[in-house]
Amino acid sequence: MFSIPPPASNCPTAANRSPDLSWIRRDRWEALSQDDREKFPPIAPDFVLELKSPSDNINDLRDKMAEYQDAGVNLGWLIDRQARTVDIYRQGQEPERRDRPTTIDGETVLRGFELDLSIVW
């Protein structure tokens, strides 16, 4: 859970978001006040993951991922188990779609991390 900082040029309101999974570098987390750590922190994570459930609308999730990017998230994965696709969102780039990948890695954001998608499919 995090709070999207107050309005960027294309983000009309601040919002609270709860990705299925998020990660923030320790130094960034420790720079927050104790009070900020105990509520929706006013910081965008370095990494987010959204896992599409059968009841989710894929376009709504894509909009959410774009909002994460606008807030400053460096890397995001949108995993659609039914379609067996992963959309990878990187700061300053268009999303990349991968069809039926066997693994995805954390690139420079989560160095050394690799997700084996056989447990997801």
C-alpha cells in the first residue's frame, strides 16, 4: 500500500493504491518518518506486481499500472494467468508484453531475483 504523491501533471488527484505485491528499497523506506511507515506511506514503490484475477478487467489493471509508472514506480509486472502473458512496465518506456514466458527477472530494480512462472501458470 502506498499513497501516490499529490498531483503530477497528468494525475489529477492523490490516491491510495494497494498493488498485490510491492517492494521499496530499504534506504528509501528508512528515510520515511515512523508516522508515515504506519499508514499508507507517501512514497511510490520501486517495484509493483499485479496479478489479474478472473473478476478483474485487464484494461482497468493496465490503467492502474500506468498510474504506478506516473507516480515513479521503476518496474512493474502485470501477470494475466488466463492469457499467460506478462506486461512489463519500466519507467519512461512503453509496456512490453511477453507471451507465455517461463521466467521473468527483476532487472536492475530487483537484481538477482527471478520468478519461475511455472508456479503461476
